[in-house]
Amino acid sequence: MEEGFTERIRKSVLTAEHLVSEAENLADRSNILSAEEREVLPKFKGLWKEKEIRKYLDQLEEALKKPRVYRSRKLLEEVGITSESISSDVLDSTEEIKKLVSKLTQLNDIFGLLQALEDTRIVSRWLNDDSIVAIEKVDAIVEAKEAFRRLTDLDNLDDTIKSSFIKSAFEDLSSIQQAEELDSRIASLRSYGIDCNTTEVNLQSFLELCEQVHGTISELEHLYKVSTDEIETSVRSKPLAEANKAITDKLEGARRQYANLETEWLGLSHTLKSLGYEIPPQPRGIFEMQTSILELENKCRESLGESGQKLLNFFVGKSEFPEELSSEEIKSALEMLRPFIVKGLGGTEWPE
């Protein structure tokens, strides 16, 4: 046990001696520099641990051996961009790095933007691919600065979704417009009482679900004229996925109801057209269709004439069969009554 402790002490002493020797060598090399050149050398700010001391000595070595590379690293780190993965050949082009950093500095006033660039390691990748193109890409972000500011300020996107759009926008600025559209969609859905807090792991699934619910509500409102209050009652306080099912069921019900009303409306219209009546355009909404059907039914009743009224009274049980009517009168009356008969029999087809 004592021997093991002694061995560890011996190794530690040897390591310390080696580090001191290396540090002294670097100090001697730095002494030949001017005061101005020494001023930019890295200063040790870590803990007195072997790993951190070695890291510092490596930095000092690079600063002495490759001063341009070191300066480039320092410039990038000052704006929060790590440079470990960037090629030394790229970092040796200090003037290009200065241009890049100058542009990055212009993004300082947008909260979290530089951090997002660092998190994606996208600047390092751009630099390794082509430093000139990297500058152009960062310049494009600067040009779109206000659009990125709007993106970071969107109220209806949670931090996870917003971060995903920001990172996508570094490569494709159209992601900003997509984020703004989603923010507007979510605001609209929340106005109906829908809970839009995302539980979706997949952002694309969440986007598609928002679009689907919004489209369904739009169809109900604009095509079938369903009221906002009625829609809100169906989805209030429901999570997005549940709201989607509820509103889809409501749309299917509205489509069936409208289809039945449409059959009835077409039958009445066909009859009145044959009598020379001018028929208004087919209504769009359910309530409008119901109102139009009542108006057409009234017109049909008004047009029945004496024969038609007698036959109608017979059908509804108000009188005996009018035997005094001729075959032609019965035929004419039945043609007038046909839409009512089709409706009563549950008919679904009507000739054009």
C-alpha cells in the first residue's frame, strides 16, 4: 500500500518536472518577442490540474509556432465559436477569419443567435468546406438579421420548435417564413380554445397536424358556414391530436348533411325549372341551403294549383282520393309533387 502511494508521488513529481521544463522552454521562446507580441499570448486562467495545464501549454505552443492560427482561434472564441474542429490551413487565413468575425459580431444583439450557430457547429463546417463561401453564408444571415429577430420574438412557438426553425434557417432562409406561418396557425387554433402545446417528437408531424386542423376548420367555416362558436364547442381545451379527431368527425357530419340537403334542393330546383322559374345559384352553407329549400318548397306549393293541392291533401290524409281528376291532371300534379315524394321516400338521386 505504501509502495503504491510512493509510486504515485514519484510519477506526479516527474510529470510536474516535465511540465515545468516545457513551460520554461516556451517562456524562453516568448522572451524574444516584442512586448506587443507577448501581450496577445494566451494567459492561464484554469485550475492547476494536469489536463488544464497541458491544454494551456498547447495553446501557448501554437501561439508561438503558428501565431496566425492562434489569433484566428482567439477571434472566433471571442464571439463564442469554438475552433477545435477547424483546419489549421483555414485558420492560417487570419484576414478571412477577421471578416467572418466582423459579420458575426453584428448578430450580437439578437438573443441566442450566436449560441445557436455554435450549437450547430455550422460555422466550423462552412469554414472547412470553403472559407469564402462561409463568409457569404454568414453575410446572408446578417442581411436577414431582422427576419431572424422576428423569428426569435415569435410568441406562439415553444423554445424547442423555435430553435429548430432557427437552425434550419441558417441553411435555408425560407424556414423563417415557414415559422411565421406556423406561429400564425397556432394563434388561430388557440383562438378556438385548442391546446397547441406540442408533445410531438417529430417537428414535421406537428407542422402537418397544425395544417390539417387549420384546413378542416377553414372548410367548415367557409364551405359549410359552420359558426365559430359551434366549432369552438367541439375542440375547446382539447390537445391538438384530439381536436383533430373531433373536428374531422364534425366535417364528415357536415359533408353528409350538406349532401342530403343538396339532393333535396336539386329535386325542387328541377321541378321549378320545368315550370319556367328562375332558380338562384346553389347555396354554399348548411343553414343557407336549409333556408333556400324552404323557399323552393313554398314556391312548389304555390305552383301546385287546385289539382295538386287535392292530391297533396290526399297524400297527407286530409281528404279522400280526388276521383274527379283526369289522368292528365293527376300526371301534372304528380310531377309537381315529385320532389316531395322523393324526399319522403329517402331518394338520393335526381335527374339533371
